[in-house]
Amino acid sequence: MSPRRLLAVWHARNLEFLRDRSTLIFNFLFPLALVVAFAVIFGGQPRALFKVDVVLPAGAALDARLHPFLDTRYVDFVRIGPEDVDATIRKVGRHETDLLLDLRTAPRYWVNEDSPKGYLAEKLLLESAGGRATREPVFGAAVRYVDWLLPGILGMNMMFSCLFGVGYVVVRYRKSGFLRRLSATPVTAFEFGAAQVLSRLLLTVSVTSLLYAALALLVPFRNEGSTLLLLLVAVAGALAMISFGFMMAARFASEELANGAINLASWPMMLLSGVWFSLEGAPAWLQQAAKALPLTQMLVAARAVMLDGASFADVLPHLGWLAAMTLLFLGIAASGFRWRAD
Amino acid sequence: MTPVLEVRELVKEYPGVRAVDGVSFSIAEGQCFGLLGPNGAGKTTTVEMMEGVTRPTSGSVLYRGEPLGPRFREEAGIQFQKTSLQEFLTVRETLALFSHLYPRGREVDALIETCALGEIADRDNRKLSGGQMQRLLLAIALANDPQVLFLDEPTTGLDPQARHNFWDLIRTIKRERRTVLLTTHYMEEAYFLCDVVAIMDRGRIIAEGPPSRLLREHFDDVVLELPREDFSGEAVDFPLPVLVASDRVEISTGDVEGALRALLDRGIPLRHLRIRPRNLEDLFLELTGRELRT
């Protein structure tokens, strides 16, 4: 080995990296974005030990003057609307929230008979209220983490397949000149894009279905809803994410740049779309922002089907969102599509 | 009669360089038109503007009297100088892909036969030799049964045998009365294949016409070529102008007998003497003062 040659190649590569501004920016921007995302999600107050959803009288604030229990430390009190009471009772049943407290009239609470954390939260409530609250028992087994995580893992796998499978490949076609060759044929950008999207859709949905079937045999998991509806959710989600990948690749001519950009889009999606953990404790603005991500919409709908047995009508708003995103991304991609690298 | 293709005052500017500088010409139905010139003369830029894949800075390109549009894209076949194909496809699958992009796509088997691809039809397109790849690219260009065919430096990098095989293919295509635009820096190729040539240099056309007419107009002599070592020391008092190249000397004359006598008088061996007519390469040298293959 010649250290001299090694040094020469090392130096040239460093220069190339430093002069490729776009790649350089992504290499620095991406870790920074990751740190910021973690700080926002997990930062602030120490993590609460219990989560209690509270229904308040109209116009009231989450304040200890309303009820002394609200002054308890290390309890995460989340205000919910009266319209969310039924859904929250189901969450108590699945151990997703420890207690539901209704303060609109005389204090009344729902607690799961089988939940250890619910038992302790109830003790704290009764201690602070001097035992004055009506008890409404709820029954139900806890949602296992695996049941909650499985849609997230499958969704994350789909997301990477959709974004990189289309985005990276289209950029490579452009760089190699294959797109330039196609531009001399009657093929339009929309036709080309649609073909890419449908090809990746077939692959992604097939692979995900196989994974789903294999996992059902290996790690029996909960699916309360229709498998066909779940498939529809997967198709709608995959379409939106593939279109997103195609939009990202509509103009780039460098694989490194495309790689950076897709990473920049996929990692926040993985963190903010609820793949690994729920964002319920995160700031409201972040939860709202997360709703705009296609992976969030797909996972919320998939979990609703699998954990709650949601119907087509229940997930229709999510499907509508995903369809709208698909059209928006494809429209932007087709209008700004570049056939040539230069 | 309306030309198949017409180029009017075509200009292409890149930052700091005018690659094509006001080029105009037209190509008639069934004609094989050659755009010649050294590398960097502006041939590829011109042809890409004519193909509609590069936007001109100014000027216009007309196909059958109209600006390039969907009709042109359906009736034009294009072989780019450099192109990549979709990977992991065989020759047959690649042709099927392109054939299906056109409303009047030719049968894949017919394309395979026309371009002599039978033996490699089921081979991965990444495993083709240079000549085989050029034949595949030509077949792709013919996939829509085109009325007009663009061939940009189709034989660059091929060995002489592969080049001659390719010329045979082009001759077959010419017999089908297709209009062909060929760019090349091989003058021999242009001479053998083209009905009309336009010679480009530094973004401009410096001569245009049928090759034999251009040569007649500019030359009335032939060239006597001798190895340089056979001529050493004799050039000083030789009565005719002598061009000394790296490995040979060239004597241009209209009086062949007189030139031969002068050579014999000086005892110059004629064993390796070659007499050749003027060619397009000589014409380029005459017009620009520079060798073509630089």
C-alpha cells in the first residue's frame, strides 16, 4: 500500500465532498434536524408517571382550583373535548390512558379494573378528593406494545421502500441519460411517473402483505377490523408516499443529493408519525404538523382498523387525506419534472 | 416541396460560449444529410435542438413546415451519441419497451432482423460489445418505424469491421426511403453514406452540398502519398508543394505524370507510393487550415 497514493485519493475525495455544497449541507443539516426533533419530543418537563384525560366544564381551564387532583405532580393531564369521551373510555379499556376524569358536573372517573397504573392513579385521585368521585369501572386487556408497534414497523418499511425505491431510481435514470432517451419518445412526465408509482405500489403492497402474513404466523397479533380495509389503507398510504418520493426526485440530478433529501424527509416522518411511540405527550403544534405527513395518516388509519376494528366510514377521512396528498405530490412532480441532468 | 426538416438561424449559447452560431439548412424527403466536423464543432448541439431535446437560444426548427410537436415525436427515430438503457433487461425486452411507447411501434422480431440482433436477442443489454450496443440503439431508433432518423456519431468507438457492418445497415435503411440526419467526424463515413453534407466548424456551417460536388468545386488535383522516410532529404529542391506530416509526405498535383517524373529523377523509391483523390478531410483542411481529427 502506498500512503502517498492513499493520501492523494483521500485529499481528492475531501475536496469533492467539500465542494459538493448540497451534499455537505445535508450531511450537517440532517443530524441537526434529528437533535432538534428529539429535543422537541422528549424535552421540557420530566416525563409524567401517569396520564389522565380530563373533560372540563365549558370555558374552564386545567387548574387546581377546579379540582385539587389537578395539582398532582408527575401526572400528565390532557384536556379532551366532550365529543372524545367515548373514544377515551375505549383507550382506558386498552390501558392507553390511565384514567378519564369528567369534571363537568360532580367528579366522575373511569378506570380499568386490570390496569396497575390505573389503580395507582385512582388512589391519588381519591386521596386528593377526599374520596368524593363516582367510579365507572372499565374492562379490557391492555394493548400489547407489539400490537401497537406492528403497524408502525410495517408502515416504516413501506415508507423507506416507497421513498427510496422511486426517488433514488428516477434520479439514477436521469443521471445516466435514460430519461433523456425517453424524452425523445411520446411518453409524458405523467405517464412515466404513473408507471413508476404503480410499479412500486405493486411491489410495496405485495411485500407488506407477505410480511403481514408471515408475522401473523410467527407473532400472532391483534386485528379487530377487516383485512381488506387494512389493504386499502396500505394502498392509499403507499400511493401517497411513492408520489412524495417521485416529487422529491422530480428535479434532482445527483444521487447523493437525492439520498440526502429523502433522508431528510424520511427520518422526521419516522420520528413524528408515531412509528415507535405515540406523540400524545408532544406539543400540540407538533401533533398538528405530524398529521400532515402521509405516514401519520396511514398509521392512524391502520391502528384504528387493527386495534379498534374501525369501519370504512371511520377511516374515510384518512383515506381522503392520503388521496389528496397523492394528487398534490404527483401534480407538483409532473409540472416540475426534468428529463435531463444538465 | 416542403423539406422534411428545416433549420433557420439556429443559435445556442451557454455561459461564455456560443456553441451554435446561426446555422441554417434544410433536408429533403428521403435524403441522407451529413453534419460533419471535428469534436466540439457544434454538431451534437445542433442535432439535439433539431430533435427537440435541447431548447435553442434563438432560431427555429421546422418539421414538414411546422414547429416540432407530437407528430414529430411520433415520426422521428433518434439514436443519441451517448445513452443509457434500463438495466437488467434483455435486448428483446428493451426493444419491446421502446416499441410500446409508440402508437405505430414495429414488431420486435422485425427490428431484431433489420439490425442483425438475432444472436444476442436474449442477452442482458449491459453485456453487449460496442458494435452490438450501437446496433441495439439503432433498432431502438427504428422502433416507431420513423420517417426521419437521427444518428449522432453512430460509429464512434467502433472497430473497422463493426463500422462497416453498421454502414451496411444504414444503406439498407436508406433504401427504405427514410430521411436520415447523420452526424460524424469520420469523413469516409459521410462520403459513403450521405447525399448532402454540411461541414461545421466552431458553431458555423462552412460548406454545404453533395460530397462529390464540393470536392470538384474546391479541388482539381490528386494527392501522392509517400512514407516520410522514403522522401527524406529530397524535399528541399522538389518542384511541387510538399506537405510533411508526422509519418508521410503529401504532394498535391494536377499533373501526375510530371510529379512521378520528378520523383524518379531524384531516385525516390515509389514502392509505397499511394495516389488518392481529394477527400472531405482535405476539404476541411483547405477551408479551416486545421486537421480534422484533432
